[in-house]
Amino acid sequence: MNSGLSNGSSPSTLPVWLDWVLYNTQSGLVLLDADMRIVFANKWFLLRARLLAEQVNGGALLDVFPVLKGGHFERALVKAMRSGFPALMSQTLHPSPFPLCAPAGPRVNDSLLRQSIHIVPMGPTDVAAAGQRYTLIQITDVSPTVARERLLKAHADRMSDLVHIDALMEIGNRRFFDESIAVRVATQQQAPGRRCVPPAAAVRSWGWSCWILTASSSSMISTAIPRETVVYRRWPMCSSRYAAGRAIWWHVMVAKSWW
Amino acid sequence: MTLTEMELDALAEIFNHGVGQAALALSELAGEEVRLSAPRVEEMSRRDITEKLNAQGANRICAVRQGFSGAVNTEALLMFPVDQSLQLVQLMVGDDFPLAQLSEMEQESLAEIGNILLNSVVSSVADMLHIEFEGTLPQVELGQASEVLHTEANLDDLILSLQINFEIASRKIQGYLVFLLDVASSDVLEKKIAAFIESLQ
């Protein structure tokens, strides 16, 4: 077992078990020196990157992983190394910065592991002791959490459909309209004339969509309907609720969408 | 610590530099322009900021907390009413479907947004006031304003508060950035700000 740590500056001062612990930690650990060269990468990371310690140790991170060049990860890393403040990269905003796959799975884009990344540069005290700023990159595989949340959201969507879609007509029911109007009016008060998004539940059920559009003037409604939509029926109404001293117009519209 | 009007203006200038950097980083992340503004810096008590958040109808708030230590020890918190934090994540992620609550993944996105803003602002303070800091990773907390601010400590303790206005895709979201400082840190900060003003004159 050689994690590559023995290539570091002072291996003799490290306890014997430390190498074993780092090697067997169940998340990816990559240590960079001040020149962004890889000093150490643990077994978890190497297995999922399908690389050997000899291939990464001493190499510049951006040469070993050219896919990182010019992206959000590089910007976050450079900023963290310069400021000395830790940074976090969430999987929702950056799903898979490193090309890591499950050890036994195929290496294609859609099988890349979903990653949550912590970039932890040394603070001033440790930099003074080490002689340069080392930066630790910790990568956690959150693919199972993403899959679980996706499943829960799909269940929540189905439950929402059951509550909001009329079982007989299979279009939005009264509760759906009431809730949509409340949401759209609130949205409209913040951004008058903004185009509303058709509710996903109605589109999925029929290919038809129910729209609720609100604006501070009736003419704005016509400009808000996209060309790809064929309007089947439209009911213009004027609300007694006022935004910025003006009446709010809202239309309930049944339309067929091409998308 | 009681800062003069000029010292508060100097701090606002420093914070705004950091806020500008954060706006650039967030715009790159969101793929569209994110405007950030921090109109003024105020010295407030924990009680005042709690009341201000409660007045916004925010029974529950969402906060991103990061600790910074060095010559000045501070806990920086970016706080939003929960519904505003949901909107912010939704706008940044580009999700059309309204979020009902912050799941684990969305909390992590909010932590990243807060991390970008807090790091930028504290970096700006570190660079301009020549203070070295060590930082911690961000943590997301949900709860009542009084719980998040640990108001049991002392309701009248002064904190530095900075109102942050986000503007993304014509939507406006208002949050507060607060720095909790201990007495010794307040004194050091006051001296550093005075030295900064002197260096400008």
C-alpha cells in the first residue's frame, strides 16, 4: 500500500497509521501544493478517476484533469488558494466537475458521480509552518442522495397531481386554480408583465395546458403568450386586487402547447 | 464599539468592493446577471436585527454561517427569510417549479451562494484593512432569528449589519449580512478602520 504520501516533505514525522487512514477514507482526498501540483491523492479518488498514484503525483492538477480548465472549479480553486478561505461547490450548481465514475461502471458522461466538493486551503498559521500553502480538495459522492431526492420529488409531483387534477375531467381543479392564482399574483407584484410558466402537472396529463396569466394591463397579456401555443379558450378578468395602485388583470386560458 | 459616520462609510466602501466581486462570481454561476447592492452598514443590537427580520414576516429564517479567526474573530451570517432563500436557490438553479422547502441538496446550493458572498466580503476586509483571517466552511441553519443569532447571549450586544439586495431576472431578494464580533475584536477592527482612513488622507 503506497498512497503517494511518502513523496511528501516529511514522512518520518507522520504516525504509521496516518497513511493507512488517508488511504482508506471513503471520500476523495487530493492535496495540492502552492503551484497546484498534486502532492497526494487517496485510494478512493484514484479508483474512481481510474488512475494510478504514479500518474497523478507531481503532476499539475489541470494537466492531469484538462476538463477542469476554465471552469467554475478552477475559478473557485484559484480564489480559495489566493484568499486562504475554504470554498464549497454544491452538486446542484456543479454536478460532476471531476471525471469520476463508479469503480466497476462504464466511463461515460451520464455515469459520472455527482460530487459535493470542499476546497480547504491552509490558513496563515499553517502556511507559516509548512512553508507554502497546501490545499485539500475533498470530494464526496452524493449520487445516492441525488437519486433519493429525485425519487422523493417524483412522488411529491404524483401526490400533487392527485390533489390538483380533477379525476373525471383530468384538468386542473378548483384548488389548482386558487393556488396558481395566488402564486401568479404574488409573482406579478414583483415583476409586472413577466410571462408565466404553464403548470407542469397539466401539461404532463393532457398535452393541453391551463395558463393563468396576470399583468397590470390587459394588453400585456397578449404579448406574454408564446407563438408555439394555440389558445383554445381564454377568459379575461379584472381582479379587485391592486398592485401599485393598478388593477391586476388575470386570464385563465386553456391552450395546446407544442413543447 | 461605536463607529463614527466616517468609519461606517469606510466600512461600507470596503464591503461594497467585496459585494461587487461576489456579484461577478454569482453571475458566472447563474449564467445571467446577478446584481448585488449593500446600501449601508449599520451598528445594531441583536434585538434590533431580530425585530427587523420579524417585521418582514420572517418567523423562520435561513442563515449561512462562517467563522473567521485571526486578529479579529467574527462569525459572519448571511440571513434570509425562508421564503426568500427558497426563491434565491430557485433562481440560481434555474428551476421553474416552485420549491416548497429546502432539501439537503438545495441547502448545499444556498451554502455555496453564501460562501461566495461571505468569502468575497471578508477577503475585501482582509485586503484593505491588512488583517489575516482563517476561515471555516459554511453551514446552513434554519430556525427563528433569535435562535440563529444566539440572542440568549446578550440582546443588546452590538453587531455590524449590512443589508444585501439581490436582483436576478427582475426578481428582488433581500437578505442581511451580519458580523458578530467579541469585544476585543471590535476594538481591533475599530483601530484598523481608523488606520485605513488615515492612510487615505
